[in-house]
Amino acid sequence: MHRVQNRPACVTGGVRPRIHGVPPLRPEQRPERFMRRLDPTDPSAIGGYPLLARLGAGGMGQVFLSRTASGRPLALKTVRTEFGQDPGFEQRFAREIASSDQVRSPWTVSVVDYSPAGHRPQWLATEYVAAPSLADWIESDGPLPESAVLALAAELAEGLRAVHRAGLAHRDVEPSNVLLARRHPLLIDFGIARAADDTRHTRTGGVIGSPGYMAPEQVTAGISAEPGDIFSLGAVLVYAATGTGPFLHPGEDPSAAQLLYRIAHEAPVLDGVPQPLVPLLTACLEKSPQDRPTADALLERLEAKPGVWASVRPPGLEADIAARETELAALLEHSAHLPPESQPAPDPAPQAEFGPPPTYGSPIAYGPPPALPSSPAPNPVPLAPSGAGSAPGRLSVRTWKAVAAAGAVVAVVTAAVVTALAWPDGSDDAAGGNGRTTPPASASPSPTAAGNALPSSWVGTWKGTGPGSPTSDGIVNARTTEVAVTVTLHAADRGEIVGRQVSHVTEDGTGRDLGCTETLRLRETHGTSMVFEAVTSAPTDPSAGVLCARGNLYTLAKTGADTLTLGNEGSQTTGSPARLTRSS
């Protein structure tokens, strides 16, 4: 694939300035039944996403309502400072998010974006669903009717089956992480708390999340796997049916230590559980992981099947959801009238560190736009020590002076050319490389037209393998034997995160993987061709010691029902696959 480096946008800092020119909503215009207004100390934006209200707080941090530029609502979750101080937390956080993003089903919410390396506070933006959590509902309306509990069991078991089939575990199934949405209950936040501590304890001995829903092996050995999810599901269903967890008695307030002891050593209390569920929940709550059913076995034994939730959901839930949607619409409508603001962007790289363009999937420092197609595209270079001028938290940059001088000239000559090649309408975008899903500051939110969305026929996983490059100059161009590319795309509108590409670039002789993994944003739709922007980029193999650039553009054309072809515009990388074919 070819890559085009954008001009850096004007940098205004990591947080947008507050808006003083727009009057706040009057009290009668600001519904706050389900959301709370921002505190005076809250930033107006995080990671380029405007904050509209507070949704709540949890063991990991604060949760805000936000939105994309096209008006899609988001739940933006920040991570408490104490976790960010752990040197290993950032990698675990990114790893768990990347894993959770592999699961896309009707029972999970989509990951939209997350904080780049070095950003504080760390954050995660997911799809926002205007629906109460199971914990909220039980607290306000009491236990669910038997038919709703049976349907909830089937829906959540199906959701866990999707997670487990992806080779993952949720690790945090509890009432606050179950949303009672209109069509399906949803599982949220899976894997995220695992990044904080595999044993689920803070440094001060407190417990993250709800200890009453942890599995015995989590309590005694810190083991979190699929059987633990089944135990937690059983505990959640007891709570849904009775309003009390299986290791609690009505009206009591035991300490976390008491709860954890009961989970490990005492039998669950199933008083009030509908009789059809008692044998099944007893099996789910077995102390030994191997004695619990799998999600598949659970679905076989359940009388209710997935898909019936909408017809048996509890009375009053539709009115609750409608009220939340009304409140959400009011906040989104108000935010749509805010004036355009500057978007945060990476600091421009020093002029002496400019270099020629990288190959597709190859890491390199920030630099100018690539050369014309006749110029060979280089491969990655090893990571160099950071210079005194490096920005905090940013990857180190190269200091190849000879290459830098040539790259600076190329930048002047070809900047306009490659922009015109990449954009048929001659437009450009100054937001490239900032790791965000929002379009440039000049674009104001507007309703999304059908032609601005990724066609459904593009959704799926696409793979291709190229021959690599047999030549090397010993400085920039590495000799490679294979370039394997996987592009995964999901439904998204223009300006939103649309998927991810993972490249494995095998270096000849060493076998080192020089590839990059990039988050893709849908930049342009042109009939049968699409333009994608890499808004985040990291080495596919973190131990390879290479740099990955952000802000690259890729053009793909649909040339068959199961074929995507790389466009000819811009700088075509030597050795990349010429086409990608659908694998799922």
C-alpha cells in the first residue's frame, strides 16, 4: 500500500480550550436525570473528543459522555492517575483494548478509539448506548421477572460465547457491566480492569470492581479465564432474579474480605431464584472451574434462546430507554452548535530529522510527504536513542543527516503533487497523524449521508501477501522476504474509526518482523474506492526496535466481491501485496 504524510495541523495543546462564546443550556433545557453536568475542573475535551456530561465513575476512573464529529455518541473512560504510574500498565491497557476490539457481536459495544502512547490521562472511547445497567435497574425497579431473567441468561451466554470463541475472557462480568439495551443486553468493559492488576486488587488492598461477582480462582490465585466468566454470569443472574448477589444476605453490608472468603469457601444462596434456573446456576457457581459448563453447554441447557429479550424485557424499560435517549439528544443537539475548534496534533518533527517515506507497514520517524512513485520507498530503521529535542512520551526519531537533507527537498517538491493524487477533489486534511477520529477543525458536525459510510460489502477481514524487497542500501532500505497484510474493517461513517491493518514484514537473514499495526480512520468514500488514514501506529512486534509513523493514507478499490486492490496513486511500496482477498 502507498503512504502519504500530511502537513501537521496547528498545535494548541493536548486539551481543547473551553468554549465561552456559546451560552450554556438553561436549567429547563438541561435534563440531568441520567447524566451529570461537568465539574468546573473537568477538561472540555480529552484526546480531541469534546466532553458533554459525566456518566459516572468506577474503579478504573471517570466516565464521560462525548461524541465524534459526525455526532455519534461515545462513552469516554479515563484511567485514574495511580494506574498510569505503573510502568507496565500502559502496555497492558493497550493490549487488553486491542484484544477486546477483536470481538464484534450484537452483545458487545465497539471500541472507537483510545489514548496514544504517553498520553495522560489514559482513556478509552467506546460506542455509547442509552440504556440502564442491570445494577441501575435493580436498584430503582427491583428484580427482573422470571421470563426476563431466563432471556437475560440466554443473551449473556451468547455474548460470552462470542468472547470465548475469539480466544478471550471477559474477566469482569458484574451488574454494572451489563446494559439492558432495547434489542439485546450488552456486555461492556471486558478486559480493561485486567490491565490494572490481574488479581483485581489495588496497591492499598482495595478491590477493583464488585468482589461479590469474582470467581473463586480469581480470589485465591488471580486466575481469570473463561470458566471465571461463567461463575460471574451465574452470580449476575442470581442478582437479576433476587436483587441480591449469591454471597450476600438482604440488608447486610459485608466487607470485601468477607465477600471474598464466602466466594472461596461457602455455598451460594439461591433463595428466590426461579426454579428452572436453579440447577443451571448451581452448576455455574461450582467452586472448581472444570465443573462449570461452557457457554456452549449453557445455551444448550437453557429453555430461552437468544433473540427473545425484546419481547420479554421488564415493564418500564422502554420508557427508561426513551427518557435516556431524549436526554442524550438534547446534549448532542446543544454540542452541535459549538463553533469549530482547533484539534490537537503531534508536534512537527525537527527539520533535520525529516526523511523519505516509509514502506507500507514500515516504521519510521515523522517526515514530509513521500516522493513521487518513481522514488523507491524505504524500509524501517532500528530505533535510535531519543535526542534532547524529543517530545515527552513520543517515540525516538532518526538522525540520518544525509537522508534528512534529501527528504527535506522532496517535501517541498512533492507536497502538492501527492495531495492531489490522493484526493480527487483536491482537498486536504490537516488533522492527520493525531490519533483521533475527528475530521479537520474546519469541518462542522453534520448528519451522515449514506454515501459517507463504509459499504456493508467492505466489512470483514482481508488478507494478502507480497514478495518483499530483495534489495537493501544498508541504511534505510531493509531486505525483506515477505510482506503479509491483514486489514479488518467494520461499519463506520466518514471520519470515524473503521478498523485496523496489521502487517508482518519479514527481514531477510534475521527473521525480524518490521511490520506495523495501525488503527484506520475512514477519510474519503469515492464509489468503489475508499481512502483510509492511519491514526495510530505501533510495531507489530514490540521487541523489533523499530519506529512506526502515523498519518499515512491508503487507497483501496473494490474490484470483486471478495477482492480489494491497492490504488496506483502516491508512493507504492515495493514488495507489498497487490491485492487483498476476503478471509471472513
